[in-house]
Amino acid sequence: MDPISIALGIASYAAPKAARWLFGDEAEKAAEEVIGTARAVTGESDETKLLDALKASPEALAAFQAQMQELEIRKLEEETKRLRTVNATMQAEYASDDKVVKRWRPVFGYCMAVTWVIQIAGTTGGTLYAIIAAPANAGAILTAIGQATAATVPMWAVGLSVVGVSIIQRSQDKRVAAGVAGPGLLAGLAQKLTRPR
């Protein structure tokens, strides 16, 4: 089993709140911390036996849970620090007199939307016109359109990723501004799926 799956099994049983840190960019680092902590409190070196060792020893389980609470506090402090930095950046953007700096996220989103509409309308209209004008070449036209569309996939992947991150960050900022603590939709779903039954 891979370390993340092992850590997820351990955390789901012994420290469900810590399980949410096993998703995302820092998942491997968090998995190492969960496994390392389980090893330290149980004395078991075999990763596949750590969960059984925690189940067999209430003392080890209690020690593991205490250390996982410390990990949770550390992670929340890191997240708070990150959110403060993001908030300060957004406040600086908002305070800026430069309208582009102040509104770059929505401007970028609108530019992506307009570009998307132009590309789809242009591709659809151009394809229909070309096929109507030269029906004998329909196969070659559709192949060429497919190749041209495939060539734009990396561009759209990067652009839509930026838009997605901006939307997610803005949603988090709105939750924080409204005084709502806790995970977002995806993190909440991940918690429900990893919660022991």
C-alpha cells in the first residue's frame, strides 16, 4: 500500500480530523507525519501493522490522538498565516488606484469567457460553412478542426486552472469574511467520506 492510503486508514480510525490533511498538495508530507507518529507511539516499524497496533493499545491510541491534535493545531496555524497573507494581498489590490491591479481576477475571468465564446462560435461557424461549401471534404475538415482544437487544450488547461483557483480562493475569502469557519464543499465531502462508520 502507498503511504497516503496507510495514513488515511490510520487517521480515519484514530484521528478523523487529521484525515483532511491527507488530500491536496501537502498529502505526502502529512502522510509521513501520521505514519511517523503512529510508529513512535506504537513502536511498530511495519507500516501495514500500525493500525492494528493502535487498535490493540489504548495507551498508544491516546498518545497518537494527542499528537494528531498538535498536528491539527500546527496545520490550522499555517492555514491562518496563509489566509492572512492572501487577505493582505487582496487588501493591497483593492487599495490600489490601478483598476487592472484592483480587478485582475474578474477581468481575467471575463477575458477567458469571451475568448471561449469566440473560439466555440468561430469553430462551429467555420466548420459548418466549410462543410456546406465543400461537403466532399467533410472528413478532412473535421479532422483538421479536431487537431486544431486539441492544440488549444494546454492553453485552456492553464487558463481555466487560474480561473478555478481564483474562484476557490474568492469563495474561501467570502466564507472567512462572513465568519464561517470550517472546510469548503470539497473538503467537507472528503471529511464525510473518510469519517469512520
